[in-house]
Amino acid sequence: MTNKELEQEIKRLKEQIAEMQLKEKKQLTINDIKIGQQFEYCGRTYTKLNEENYCIIDDFDSDFMYCIFDPITNNYEESIIRQYINSNRFIERLGVNKDDIKPHYKEDLITLLSKEEYEKYRDLIQDYDGWWATRSASSYTTTYFCYISNIGAISTSYVSSSSRARIGFTLNPETPVDRKGNNEDKEDY
């Protein structure tokens, strides 16, 4: 390699290092993520569903995200699943920071999507392996709740059946996130 080629290579490497350092300095927040894009937060992949930074989890961890809706009724407000996903134990195992989350449904930090929210955001939601509970009740009997199948169909099941808990929450605007989970070209950012 000639001296001139070596100097050009050194210059190119310095420019790459400077560019990498500039990217590191910029803290990416949830506000930098577009609606419908995936991102990583606290080691898990989520999709941003709206401008208010409501996000749904795309990762499924069967170890602690599988439970029954309730043994008796489809009343989400009093359900076991609601108590479980808002418990300190669940939140700690999920690894999220409570200070990063704003209440979405009533005063809950973490919630299930309703059937209506699923219908509204259906095109943005990534496939999920298996069916998952919504917080919506079935209207024709108190022993059924609505769930989403692995192909995106809305159906009903007994409240005492085990189901996946695909949770969502609203992140505060300045919450730091990572683009690693994004399903688009990173160069667009």
C-alpha cells in the first residue's frame, strides 16, 4: 500500500469513527420511533401503535406470560390476569422501569389490548405464535372473553382457559429505546 493510499484509508477510518461516536451521543427515545415500527426496550421487542407511544410486546416468553383470564367471570377490572400483569413481580420479570410508563387503561401501567384496539391497530401488530387474550368481554355470556388467534381472527374462550398475555403500555416521551428490533432499513434513520 502506498503512502497516499494509507493516508486515504486512515482518513476514511477516522470519518467512520467520528460518525459512530456521533450516533452514540444521540440518545434515541420512543418519540424517534415511527408508528408501526419495532424497537427494543429493556431487552424485549415491541411495536409502537400510536402517537401517544402506546406499545405492544412482540416477544413471547412462556415462562411468565401464560395464565388464565379469571376462574369465574369476564370482568377484566376484577380479573386475575389484570392483577397479575400489574403486579410488581410481573413488572420486575418483564424488566421495565415503572418510571418510564404512563397509565393507559384506567390507572394500570400494563394492560391487554381491547378487541376494539386490536381492530384499530391490526395492520401494525406483528404476528404472535399462538392465541392471546384481550381485555374485552364476550357480550353473550359472562364466562367468555375475546381473544386473538395466531392468524389474527377474533374469537372467544372460557375465562378459565389458559392464554398468553400479550401486554401493552404507554411509554413516556423521553424513554430511551433501541432500534435493534426494527424491521426496516436502519439507514432511513
